[in-house]
Amino acid sequence: MATMTKMKTDIEIAQETKLKRIQEIAKELDILEEELEPYGHYKAKISLDLMKRLEAKPDGKVILVTSINPTPAGEGKSTVTVGLGQALRKIGKKAIIAMREPSLGPTMGIKGGATGGGYSQVLPMEDINLHFTGDLHAITTANNALAAFIDNHIHHGNELRIDTRRIVWKRVVDLNDRALRHVVVGLGGPVQGVPREDGFDITVASEIMAIFCLATDLQDLKRRLAKIVVAYNVDKQPVTVADLGVEGALTLLLKDALKPNLVQTVEHAPALIHGGPFANIAHGCNSVIATKMAQKLGDYVVTEAGFGADLGAEKFLNIKARFAGIKPEAVVIVATIRALKMHGGVPKQELHIENVEALRAGLDNLRKHIETIQAFGLPFVVAINRFITDTENEINALKAFCEEHGYPVALTEVWEKGGEGGIELAEKVLEAIENGNNTYAPLYDVNESIPDKIRKIAQIVYGAKDVEFSEKAKKQIEQFTVFGWDKLSICMAKTQYSLSDDPTKLGRPTDFTITVREFKPSIGAGFLVALTGDVMTMPGLPKKPAALHMDVDENGNAIGLF
Amino acid sequence: MATMTKMKTDIEIAQETKLKRIQEIAKELDILEEELEPYGHYKAKISLDLMKRLEAKPDGKVILVTSINPTPAGEGKSTVTVGLGQALRKIGKKAIIAMREPSLGPTMGIKGGATGGGYSQVLPMEDINLHFTGDLHAITTANNALAAFIDNHIHHGNELRIDTRRIVWKRVVDLNDRALRHVVVGLGGPVQGVPREDGFDITVASEIMAIFCLATDLQDLKRRLAKIVVAYNVDKQPVTVADLGVEGALTLLLKDALKPNLVQTVEHAPALIHGGPFANIAHGCNSVIATKMAQKLGDYVVTEAGFGADLGAEKFLNIKARFAGIKPEAVVIVATIRALKMHGGVPKQELHIENVEALRAGLDNLRKHIETIQAFGLPFVVAINRFITDTENEINALKAFCEEHGYPVALTEVWEKGGEGGIELAEKVLEAIENGNNTYAPLYDVNESIPDKIRKIAQIVYGAKDVEFSEKAKKQIEQFTVFGWDKLSICMAKTQYSLSDDPTKLGRPTDFTITVREFKPSIGAGFLVALTGDVMTMPGLPKKPAALHMDVDENGNAIGLF
């Protein structure tokens, strides 16, 4: 493709786009002037009062975008989400996009953002990728205020008899900072606090981020914050935020952040960008409030969930949709030729070379995810997200596979062509919604036992033979049952690269066992995190971080951000 | 005073005030629509482009508000600053207020804010006291990103040969968190970083905050950030941000924060609230950019500096005004009957009882600060900030003292009456500006030796007999001279409660020596911090923090913030 050599970069496209004032975008959505709180000219928060005003309005149809197991480079799920939203508008539908907000840490570390790409981006990308409207900073502050309240309580006499060896609440920063993974705090003598082992996570791994994204309103947020278990006392009984009496203060710190953020795409389609929990230690979806608000503002809501369908979609469908009462109408499964070839055994350095055989071998991964979505009873469309290295032979092989099995499929070129490049996908999605037999239901009942719930996820979603529990995990299950935590949903923390818990097992592994090493109860969020393998909750920076190329030009514009 | 029993609280007055839209406030100042970046309906950032547009416009006159040595409860300097701005407008002057933004840590800890009080407040006080427009979060993030870059550099081979025992860059949080004062980071084995002793300060103590407040524009900010000394290498040579190559990234993280924030007072007077460095470890004034912008937007700028005249005003006049090229026109010295009685020997519990003798004994403290302002060659007015417990006898005694010495004095009742209560003060200030013989000059030449500069401050401003330097400080002076840091200005870190370095010596101590224990070079800010006594750079929380009473009501309004 000769034209590809002249292709513009994401930031060039972003900076060339003449944005509309955010008031104009809001007006097109019939948001009242007093409901809009502008943050500069191109970003705004929307008052939660809007939800009361539009209470009786029917909800828009939710379309979930997920993907096969991704490669380390990502498969362009955000780009397809934005592109599909733009495409639906091009064919006359009132569509709105709902996405997660990015974390600053990875932005400073490794080149690459979370705002889509090419002509399917949300803008202003510099702002969204930096401080945006401060939501993550508010969450960081609430998280760390809670940590300070805990250590302060202990310092001033420890009335709650907290066991300082059993404090489970960690501090956070919205940065990649490996030196903070394991620390000792409270050093320096009696007036400086009580020494203890501690550690920092990245902000998006905070339970407060998960709670923030599952809360249905400010009062629900407060109720959930109150339930957070921060430590165990000397009798090994849980100590909560309610015991410390600071749920009101934490809610106060989060009250403005809880309002969804409105921005626009390159084609001026409206997008709500709000909340961004990890998809392993947490559920990986934007806020419930943003999705529900989008349902009031549009007839179609295009939203995404983190990583592949085994993580993000499973959690969207088993946790977020279930508890928020959101009924999804269709699922888009993004696949790329590159990732399928990788699942078929091609090493990273050879992904640009045509290899139809490997592609065919990798199709098993796609097929497993399709079966998962079918198990949830949902109609779906496979979206082939075209990359410049894809050949016609490869694309035809993928299409032939889908047609052979009767899987709806559409080639999308939304990076290069914006909404225009996603019209086929948009039409197939609408068709799937209309024709599809939607029998959506979560895969497990929360009243089942903890092992049974996990087994269902592992067997139906991952294709595992069985689940094993470590001695520690077994002991925790007993303890959780005593505490009455056994009726919560399950949030699996697993590698995103494989259907199994071993990141090197690509394609569609069979005959494998999932090992649950440990649980992390997120009682405020309402789920038990089941940890398999090592889960990174504080990333590190590479030797040459992306920050080295960042700067500001003489007009105050961002340089080197992407 | 019978009416006083029915007095409203600060938050009641704040929440009863019908605010104007920030666009309206901006319009009255002739700020162009494209120069205003609203943050919600009542806060906005102002583009630095405005400074270019108004380059040729003559500068407004700067009035500095300072005070005698404060009591732990504060003397209402912010209230007088706001009240004076309102009063000047009441008598037809185009006045604008420039103040610091508060830190969240103390807000969550001890009841009491930094937004003035009564009918002389800046609003919306809830927002300003919580996250405001995110400036402090941006500074926290830039500070901690730099810390992560340092540890990451060491982890990946330590090309700069940083001595991990001599890293002087600390992490920060905008919270009171004593457990973070002394920590060990980098634990957990080789892949988690390099273990070392470390500690956290509160954000307002970060050198980045001081730099932020002294920078004249974005490029100056970057130049200053590049000069920050973060560590010493194994040859004991300084390692800077420029050596790490991340000044561009840090500038990018601060580019939006650097725009001043516009808000309004209870009486709709415009106020720029921007930056808030400590007044001991740093220079304690709002940003140079905000003060200079205020000078372009108004004919009179009322601004304040932290703590008493021995700290904030000294630094405003020797550091900020000198390097920013700001010529102050007059100084208001706030005195309260309560504080003067305390300086006269009355214990805290008896301050509400009339005691003219003690008041007279305490006047020495006021007199010393007056002499300091006279030494700077500036006209001044003493403002008696009236409290409900003050008696007529006490006020008359203070007035008589001022009249006897020919000191201009005005009683202000701006808490209770707003601008109306400050008209006498406003008129006296205008008179002082017109009649006063203004020979303003800094007290020392930066080319003098480090001990000479410190001696001048200690002798002229504190009334000290002499200055002693610890062995460590002497060694540092030698070293700094080798590094070429001896021509910088001096930032004294001293207790705010006494003119001496001993907080228990109230009134006007004589025959005392100041001991400089150690220096902390702030090369990016452009000063050497001289530490006397212990300086707290990370406060702790009280046993029952104010946060326990904070909440959000069913309409999302703040409860218990003040």
C-alpha cells in the first residue's frame, strides 16, 4: 500500500482536527446548559441531575466491544469502539461512545495511549492522556487519605485494635514506580508513627477505582466506600472504612469526579470517558454512571471492556451489567490478522510477513471467544481491524472461516477512514441486534459457592479442565464464608495474553488447570478477586521512558506525547 | 455584642451567596472569551496569551498584606486581603485580589480553611479547599514522576552514578500523613528496584511548588525545572533534572496548572488564586504569573504572603518582588488584639478577657514588623482586624499607640461587614501610596556572601544579635561556593511564632542568636533554604481529624467542610 507511507500520526491527526466547542456537542445531545460543567473549551462534566430529568426516557441499546486475546501491542479495541460509534452516526443513528479514562503512569512509560487512533480517536487526546478533568487525582487522593487515616488511628492509640501486620489497604500513585512496590513506612521513632511493611499500587488498581465505576449514584458510592475492608484486627476480624468513620470524607473527595466527562471524537461524535479500573485486579469497564447516562443521551451506546473477552467482557457481563441492570444488545469481537498469526505460532518479529497457515491455526482463539459470547446468550459480530501489513489472502482466509461457521463478520478500516471505514460493521451490528436471539444471562448465580462460581468461569470462558485452589485460597474461602462474603461475584485476575493462567500458552489451550493462588476481597466493589499467577498492580518504567521525548513547544502545545 | 450570637458561619455565608457566572466576572475584567477556560460555572483558568495581548498596558499597583507573628489560630490575613480588595472596589477602584491556593492536607486535618472568612471570603470555598482546578495534583504528579525517573534510572544501570545515599529529591502527597515522613523504598529483591532510605513531604513543600510560583512563563518554568538538584553522584557532584533529561516531561505535566485561576469573592470581586508554597521551606507567596496577570487586569492588586512579616513579607520583598520585577506600593500589617495580648504574655485560654496592660506589652512585636517594612523603604498601614472578643479599651489603646508614633492605622471589620468594613483601611492605603516616600529595595545584594546575606535578614528583620552556623552548614557554604550557588537569594526556614528561632519567645525578643543548622539548596527556585530549628515538611493528623465530620448531603453538597 503505497499511500500508507504518507500516513499521518495519531497526534498529527488530533492536532489538525478543528474541534467543536463542548457546549455545541452537549446541545446536540439536549443536555441543559446548567447540567454542563465545562472544563476548558473541549471537555465538560455532566451533572448527575440529568439522570433525574431523563428518568422516564427509554434506555439506549448497549453494544459491547471486546477482542480476542491481545498481543502486547494491543489490537485497536478502543479505535474500533470510537470508529463504530462514528459509523453508526454516519448511517443516521443517535450513537454515543462510553470509554475508560487512561492512567498517566503508562503514558509516561511506554509510547501509546488509550484514546483510539487515526481518524477514530477521542479528543483532545493530550488532555485526556494527561490530567483530563482530575478524576484519577481525586481517586488517588481519596485512596491515600484513607491510608493516612488508618496510620493516624494506630498512632493515636489504635482503639480498633488493628493488627499492623494485617493492614490490606495500600497507598497509590498514578505513575509507574517500581521502587514503591514494597516499602516500610512509619520509621523515625515514636512521633513519626508505627513502622510497618506497606506498598503502593497504581491508582487504577485501587478498590476505590472499582467502586467508583460500579456505584450507581453518590449515596451508593458512600455505602460502598463504607464497606471497604482496610485491615484485620488482633482477633482477625475485618476493620472497615465505616469503623474509621471516614466514608463521608472520602465521598466528599469524590463527589465531583463522579460526574461523567463529555468529549468528542475526530468526527465530533460525543463520547463519555469516565473511570478506568484494571481488567485483572478489577473489572475493567468505564463507570456504570457513564454507561447509564449514555443510554439516556443516545439510542445506541458503544462501550468497551479491557483486554480480551475472557477478562473484560466476562466481567462486563457477569459483574457490571448484572448489578447495574444493563442489558447488552450485541457484542463486537475485534480480531486482527497480526494477533491471530501470533496465536498460530508466529513470533513477533515476523508478524508483518504473510502467513495464511499460521492465521488459520490461530483462529481457534477467536472461536473460543465467540463461544463465550454465545454462552452468555448474546448476538455478536467479528470485526477485522485492518492493519497496513495485512494481505488480501489473509483477510480472505479470516472472512472465509467466519462465513463457513455462519459468524457475522465485517472488515473495518476505522483507523484510516474514520466512521466511513466502519459502516459495514455498524450495519452488521444493527442486523445482529434486530435478528439475534438475545437470551443474555450471567454465567453463574452469586448464591453458588465460591469454587463453583470460579469453576463456571474457568470452564465456560477459558475452556479449562478444572480449577485448583492453593491451601491459602482454601483457607480464605472458609473464612469468607464465615464473614458472609461468599455470595459476592468473582473478579478473576489472570494474564490477558492467554485463555489459561500461563501467558505463553497462546491459541486455544486445552486440558489445562487454573490455579487460584489467593483471594483479595473487594467488599466495597462487591466482588472477590481471585488471583491466578502473578498480577502486576504497580508497573515499572522502561530504561528509556517515553517521558524523555515529551516537551512543550513555545505556544504551550504538547510535544512527543504520542 | 448581642448581635454576634446570631452570627452565621463561614460556610453558611458561602452557601447563601448567589455567585455570578465566571464568564461575567471575566467580562468585567475585559478578559476575552477565548482567553477564559471555565472549570465548571464559577472557576476558570486564564490563558497566558492574555499577558502578550496586554504587554503594553501599565501595571497595577501592588499592595502586600502581611501580619505580626501569628498565634496558632491565625490572625485573619486572608480575610483582610479579601476585605481590602472588596473595600477598594466599594470606593470605585479597579482592584483585584491575588492569593495562594490551599493544601488539602490541613483541610482534612484541622478545621479551618485558607479562603478568608465571613463576608470576606473567596468562593466557591468548597471547591477551592478541595481539588480546585487540580494545580496541586499536577504538582504532586510532576514531583512524583521525577522521583520515579530517578529510581528507574538507578534500577536500569545508574549511568549517572547517583549515590543512592545522597538522593535529596523526596516524594510528596497533598495530605497530612506522618507515617510517610521516613520510609524505606525499593524493597522486595532485584526486580523491584534498589532499596534506600526516603521520605515524603506535603506537596506545598515541594521545590516544584516554589518553582511554579516563581516562574515567569512556561519556558522559564522549564529552565528552572532543569536546574533542580535531585541527588549527588559518587564523586559528590550534583545531579540535576537536566542530567535525567525529563524537564520537558515535567513541564508538560504542569502546562495547564500554570494558568492562573479566576474566582470571585462574596461581593463578586475578582480574585486570582494560584500556587501555594510553604512560607518556611519556601517563599510563601502566590505565583508570580498570577500577580503579574492581576497587575494587567486591575489598577490595584491586593496580595498576601504567608505567616508574619518576618517570613512571608521578607521573602516577598527579598525574593519574589526582586526577581519578578514587581515594585510593591504599600504594605498592610495585620494585627489583632488577641495576638498582641499573647505576645504580651497572656495564655491562650485567657485571650477573651480584656487586658490592656498585656496588649501594651505585646505592641513591641508590631513595632518590630513596622521597622522591618520601613527598612524595606515601603509605606504601610496597620490594620486592626477586629474579633468579637475585642473591647473598646483595647482597641483604643492600640490606636493610641499607633497615633503616638505616627503609624497610619485603621480598624477593619471585613469579616462581619465585607468591603464596607474595610473602607477606612482602603482609604489609608491609598493615602499611603500617594503620600508615602517609597524607596523600596531588597535588604541584601545577592552577590554578598551567604553568611552576610543571612546576617542582614537576621539582624534587620528579626532583630537578632548574630547568626551562628553549625559545622554542617559551614561545610555546605564552602561546597555551595564551589558549585557556584553562593550568589543565590536566601529563603529562611524559621518558626512563624517568634521573631527568633525559638517558638516560645514571643513579643520582641532581644539579645538572641539565630542558628543555621543546615541548608537545602533549591537551585531551580533560585534560593538556598537556611534551616533553623526543626521545620515540619510533612504534618500529621490530630486524633480526631476534621474529616470525621465531612460528608455529602443528598443533593451532593459538601457538609462539615468548615
